[in-house]
Amino acid sequence: MRNSTVRAVNRLTRQWAAQNTDAERSTVTEREALAERDEAAERGTLADRTPAAEQGTVFTAAGVWPLLALLADGADGAAREELAQALGIPAGSAAEAARELLAALAGVRGLQCATGLWTREELPLEERWSAQLPPGTRGGLTGDADTDRKALDAWASDRTGGLIEHMPLPVTEDTLLVLASALALRLRWIQPFDECRDTTGQGPWAGRELPVLRRETTLLDRVSVARGPRGPVTVLEVVGSAGVDVHLVLGEPEAAPGAVLATGIDAVTRALPSTGASLLPEGEAGPGLTVRSVRAETPEPRLSIRTVAFEVRAEHDLLAHAALFGLRTASDTSRGHFPGISTRPLAVESARQSALARFHATGFEAAAVTAFAAVAGCAMPRLRYRTRRVDVRYDRPFGFLAVHRTSRLVLAAGWVREPDPVPSEDDY
């Protein structure tokens, strides 16, 4: 994939992360989710949905950016200019960049990628625009909200292997067009973690039993420290088996989640230098990170990792950040903005993303469906050697980034506010 496109997508990821300076603002509590479901049921816009307890947030600009690019290709006026600004590339080259990005994503091992377009029969499409769409599902909308919703939900579930069960946006009898993307990532760790339950003595999780994941390695530089404008951030690289790695990012206790994620993104994309643990001074070398010299049985240095299992889900209304995504003018339904898509005036009625991420002992899963609708993470040995010992602990809220190793494209980002519940004794 083109470096310019990767930079553009990562730029949008960073901007999206920076806007979420309060992780609570990007999550939906169980009570709010129940109220939303009940309201949606009354409108007949969503299938029955059991809300999961929110434990943080997750989002993927890699699922949004190609759709914005396809919209930009068919837009005019202020809508076209705003979309181009959000994309970070000219609107005239957006469709080609979207096609190339989606084709490259489809070639990433462990990543399932799909696009879909559904239109009403009475909506004429411009041949030049439709011919530039990437390969994917082409379907029709019947105008019956229940029928269309079931078909779209089935597509979302199928394209993500059941990780996302519903299309994130409502479909009404006025919906003329739905443009969607689906991404599903499944990784296995090169070196799995050991699972246990333990407690921590500080921070918001203090005194609680946690689903702790532990492992050790001699590769000290799997963890590093980057210094951003809001302070140091500790970055741990967890290597996946399919060319994608997950980086856990931890800032100072008072640091805002958006600032921690932004520094983490700059570090993993190599826009900001970081220092590996082999070169860090002894002592408290970074958030959650301790470096010391110890007596050991063998001469090899050791990195001891402690983190937690987690699952996070999130629903994002992209129109709530319309300026970020270049959708301010495009969502003005008083007139049409996409003459390159159809001769019938069109405006963006809804733009949403459903996303999920799971981090466990043996691997990582992440998925997102993004959609736009248009209307008119023993014995004492002999200690003969002195060696370096590095301990990193993620036992308070932290961020995560799933990154394609070769291109440095950030595929998913998020924040862990709560770890998974502690399993029962029978699960160990």
C-alpha cells in the first residue's frame, strides 16, 4: 500500500484518538445502551440487541477512510473540499487510493476485509463512480425497513465472522443508499501468555482480583518509552503470527487517554523516537516500567510482562464529529452534495461504526463495521550473574494499537477502562 495513503489513514486515526480525551465520552454504559435499544425498537430501526457492559472504547479509521474517499470522489462544492481535507489527499485521487488500500488490506494475513453497496431500484448511479468502486457486495434496498435491516445485519455478521452482528446504522423507508466496510482481524501470539488471577495495590483497579496475563522474554526492547508533549508513554509490542502486532500504551496516571494514544501512534508509526529498555536508565524508567540490576542464575537479561485480558466494544456516531470526518456539509439534507454518485440529490443521513477488540492469553481479535446511509486489547538457585531485569505492568487503564508490521498502518486503536471479569475456578 502507498506510504502516502498509510500516512493519511494514520493521521485520521491520531486525530480521532486525540478528540477522545475522555474515554468515558466514547463509551456507552449498559443503562444507555438499554435505553437506546428500547428507543430503536420503538422506531423499528434495530434488531433485538443485548448490550454488553462497556469496558472502554475501540475504533478503526482504516474502516472509515476508504468510505470517505469513495464519497469524496462523487461529491462537489464544499462537501468535496471538506472530505478531501479530512482524507488528507486530493478528492480527485481518492477513489483510486481507496481501491488500493482495500486491496492491500485484503492481502494482510489474518485480516478479513469487505465492502458493500446497497441502493434502491429507483436511484440511478453514475457509471463513472460505480465503475471505480472496489470489488464487493452489490445489493438492493426494498424500502421495507425490517427486510433491509435483516439483510444488512446478515452481511455484517458474515463478513466479520460473527464478531459484529449488526449493521451499525438505522435503515428507514427513506434510505436510498448504504455504503459499508467490514474489517475482522484474528491474531495468535508468537509467544502466548500464562493466565492467572491476581490483585494490584494501586490505581483504580487496586484491591480487585484481575484476569492477569504474564510472560517473560530476553528481548528487552519489546518495551520502550516515547516522550510526547503530554509526558512519557510506555509502549509494549506483542508480536502476532500474521504480520500484525498489538502495542499496549501506558501513560502517567493523570494523562488523558487521547494524549496517550496520540503519542503511542506517533511512536509505533516511527514519527516519534522511542528508547528501548536495553538503553533506559535504572529505576522508574517510564509509566509502569522498572529497570534494575539483579543477581540471576543465568546471564541473559529478562523482560517480565504483566497485563490483563480485556474485551471492549463501542458504537460511534461519526456525524457527532462531522468536522473531523469532513461530513459537515455532506450531512446537510437541504440539498444534494454528490452529483458524481447520482443525478438524484443525495446527502449523508447517517454515518456510524460498530467496533470490538479482544485481547487474551493466546491472541487478539478486532472487528469493525462502518456504514454510511444516504437519503434525498523450589530450591534457591546459585545467583552467579548480575543482569538487567525489566518489569512492565499494565494494571491501570491503558491504550492499545493493532499495527500492520510492514506498512505501519494502524488497523485498530482503543482504550481499556476495565479488564475482563475474573473467570470462575472451573475456567482455570
